[in-house]
Amino acid sequence: MLAEAPGRIRRLAADKGYDADWLRAALRERGIAPIIPGKRGRKTRIRHDKRRYRERWRIEATFNRLKDFRRIATRYDKLARNDASAVALAASVAFWC
């Protein structure tokens, strides 16, 4: 998914569920700064940018807004390109108003 993203990705914000050393290493290898807090039970503490992590709510709000559309929430389309087109159409309708 990241390989298909347009433009250069500088940072990736994710929640504690994505706290894995292999993922952090892969992101750094590509030149992407991971903004992922460490899990509570981690032996070594992980430092992350708290200010940028706090802005992650915008992404969550966008996905929640898109889930208002039944076609997107239930994923009726079988093909990925049709689903992506439906997401783009729903996004333009959702954020137009």
C-alpha cells in the first residue's frame, strides 16, 4: 500500500497495535519516520513525537465519516479499483458539504 502512495511519505502515524520492531525497521529503511507509541509491556521505551501523534484523530475522523456510506462500510464491490472509486466518490460527496 505504501509503495503505491503518491508522493514521498515522510512520516507514518499509527496506534499501539502497530508497535513492532520489524515494522519500524522497514519504515526507517524506506526513509519514513514512524510515529508509533510503544506498548505498555515493552521492555525498552520507545520515543515518539506526541504532538504529531495527537493529530492522528483527523485520519480516524475521515474514516468514520466514510463509514456513514453503506456501500463503503460493507464493501459491496469485489474489485479493488471499484472499491477505490466508490471511496473517492464518497469522499468527494462527504467533504463537499
